[in-house]
Amino acid sequence: MKSRLNREKIKELMDIRYKGNYNKFSRELGIDPAHLYRFLNTGIGGGKKIIFSLMDYCEKNKLDYKKFIEL
């Protein structure tokens, strides 16, 4: 069974904390805004860079990263 990131939950997080601003959210994650946009809108590019960045972001902000992963 392969787990994957829940794009809808990540987009919801971005909308709540950064008012839907891809640039601000990607800066916090430490990834390229185009990479984040492409992943959230098409599902392409959701590799380990986004996963580890999201996990690190969640740890720093006391969030449960498991909420953003579908098992």
C-alpha cells in the first residue's frame, strides 16, 4: 500500500495560514513556488522534497503531519 500526500488538506492549510498565497507558503516550506503550485493543482511533483519540507514545517509549528498523508 502506497501512501500519498493529501493535496486538499495542504491547500486548506495554505488558505488558512497564508490566505492562499503560494509564495509565502512555499517560502515557509523552503521549496520553489512553482513546484508547490504544480503539485497542489495537478498532483505532479509530490516527491520527497515536499514530504520532508511539510514534515519539518509541521514539526516547527506543532502540527500533526499525519493529517496531510493518506495511508
